[in-house]
Amino acid sequence: MYERKVQKTGGSTYFVTLPKEWATGIGISQGSVVTLMPNDSGALLLVPDTLPERNRCTIDLEDWGFERLQREIISRYIAGFDTILIRGERIRPEQRRNVRTIAQGLVGLEIFEETQQTVDLHALVNVRDSPVDKTLGRVVDITRAMLGDAVVAFCQHDEELARDVMERDSDIDRLVLLVARQFSLLLRDLLLEEDFGLSRIQFLHFHEVADQVERVADHAVKISEATLALDTAVVPPTAKEITARAEDSTRIFERAVRSFVDRDAELANGVLEAREHSEELFSITRRTASEKQPEAASSISIVLDSLLRIREYGFNIAENALDAPAATRS
């Protein structure tokens, strides 16, 4: 931390000096331009014009498998780097294919240039082109459809539909990672608050809700995996009970999302009142279903556990809806 005393010159102008070590390190010299941005908290942010040029990083490639390379690239993407240079003595064709596959799974990340020793990735997505409320809406729409189809696939033992649900999960991952990247960028650069039209606190709530919705989608995948584990379809009475529990969980999830989007505290409180009655019906369904069809008891239990967890994620979203209004900027 640097401390400076405010001085006055010309009878009306206040000024402070910049620390030389910091200025040299960031590329500021005589004649450089800086931007001064007042913050709602009363702080004043100083942003050098050279800062965007520093938003790049390098990954020194080693003999990694796909998952390790994916973690390395995604971590830089989420951190908000605009340029990710992958460098190695000689990048093998298999490694290049892995880089392409990973880049295709991230919104706006493109291969800009390749040599034998490097792959240059650029993040081309513009924050103005991807408002977080629209992104969240898309995530919710895909997740709602996944959940509905997953339950139908389980009750009808439709393996093709179950696999289709599992494939759609990659779309959720891409969009939620985009939200995580945007939040990281906003934390690093307060100037982006104007582009986003949201404060950091407001964006935090969108980020948290997107994370909860992603978990709902993950449970739609678990239900689909349980479908593939079935040897035969569940009996009609069990399917009817599971459908009823699914409709209840879906209703809580949808009402919670609506309470957040509309900033409806009354609706959010109504959702949370259902928390007291979360497990009783699920326990009854699990017991009776296992008695009627013991060979499918494990898969049925997985589905009911997932539906119960989806209710909990709905309650978490409703709590965010109650907290979010306090973050509204004046």
C-alpha cells in the first residue's frame, strides 16, 4: 500500500504523485494517459492505458493428458485473460487436437495463430454482447428442458432421450464458465461495471444463481445415468409417483428463479416456506417404490435423491432473491 499527501497547485487544483516503482512496472512514463473512475463507495480507481496490453498469459506445455490441459486452459479463461499462449518445444498433433477441443467448449475462445512451438488462443467475446441476465435465462431454459426430459426418459426407460440430456450438459458448462469469466473480469476492472450495467455485488448474485442452476443440470444428468442403469422400465405406479415428485421440485425451481429475476421477495418467501416439507413425501415414495420393484431400487433412490437436491438448489436461489435487492445501486 502506498500513502500520499494531497497537495495543491495553482490555487485550485489538487494533485498526488504516483509511486515510481509501480509506475515503471506498469509502463507509465511522462505523457502516459490514465483513466480516473469514481466508485460508488467513494474510492477513485486509476487505470493506466497500458493495462489491457498486459492481459495475457503463457502456459508452458508439458506431457499432460486431456484433463490436465483442460484445467490449465479453463483456469486462465476464467481468470479473464484475453490471450493465452500455449508454448512447448514441439507441440504434438494430439496435443493440438486437445487444445482445439477445449477451445470449442469455451465461449469466444479461438485459435488465433499456430506454429510448431506455440498455439495462440484469443478470447474474443465482448461483455456487451453477452449480458449476464440473458446468459442466465438461457442456462435456465436449457436446464428446465433437461430436467423434464430426464424424468420422462427415466419413467419410460428411453435411453436415447437420456443420452441426449447428457449431451446438452456441455452447453450449460460453456455458459456458466462464461459467467465465471465475466465475474472475474469485473473483480479485476471496475471500469467494466458500466459495460455490465451491474455492480460487483449485483453480479455476484447472478454468478451464484448460475452456479445453482448448473447443479440442477448436473442432477438431470444423474437421473439420465440412472436411466441407463435400468434393466427394465419402472412400473406405472412408481413412474407416477416419481413424476409427481419431479413436478414438485421443478415448480420450486422455476418459482425460485422467477423470484430472483423479478426481485420478488414475496414469491421468494413463499418458495422458502415449502422447505419444512421437503423430505417426507420423498421418503414415502422411496420406500413404496423399492417394495414394488426391488431390482430397480438403486436407480429409483438416485432419482429421488436428485429431485430432493434440486428442491434445495431452488431454496438457495430464493435466498439469493431476498439478498439481491440490497445490492441495487443507488
